[in-house]
Amino acid sequence: MPFIEKTLVACRDCGRSYPFTVEEQEAFARQGYRNEPSRCPECRETRRAKRAASPMRSFNDNVNQRSEPRVMHPVVCSRCGKATEVPFLPRADRAVYCRDCYSQEPRSSHERSNY
Ligand SMILES: [Zn+2]
Ligand SMILES: [Zn+2]
């Protein structure tokens, strides 16, 4: 698909309209971006500089996205009586199974148990 220079309406940060050049479109495509930039090149540069100035913050953001800590709840398996943990809050009116029993149960009987 050939790139054509476009003029985008307004930068999200400063409100100016700015050109989205062919080179930038190619660079964006190379980096895997599908969307048009929502900021002018200057504001993008400013944001990048800010982000570079606070590496801890972006590091934390990445960690949060990748491995959100799971809250495990201790339960007793309704089938074999083994103590186990489930990643959801167990309800009194619902049978809770350990991993082994759960995998042995037919899928359809508790599709809604969040496992
Ligand atoms: Zn701007
Ligand atoms: Zn069990």
C-alpha cells in the first residue's frame, strides 16, 4: 500500500494541525503501529523525553501489565477434600474443586467458575 502524505487535524496536546509525512508513515508501519499519531512530532518528542527521564515509572507500568499478582483464596476441594487455592473468591453455594478434580470434571458443569 503506497503512503501518501496526509495532514492530520489537530495534535492532542497542543491542538495544532500537522503533516503526517510519508517517511513518518513508513517509520510507523515499520514499528508496527496501525494508528495515526495523535500528536504532532514536537509533542511526541516532548513525551518521549519525559518518558526517558522517568524510567522507573515505565518499568512499573510494564510489570503491572505483564504479571498482575493473583489473589489466591484457600479452599477445600468439594470432591476430594484436599486443601487448595483458587484465583477467585469462592462462594458458599458453589462447589469448588482442586486443580486435579477440576480437570477431571466435565467442562460443562462449571463453565462459569472462572477457572
Ligand atoms: Zn503538538
Ligand atoms: Zn480435589
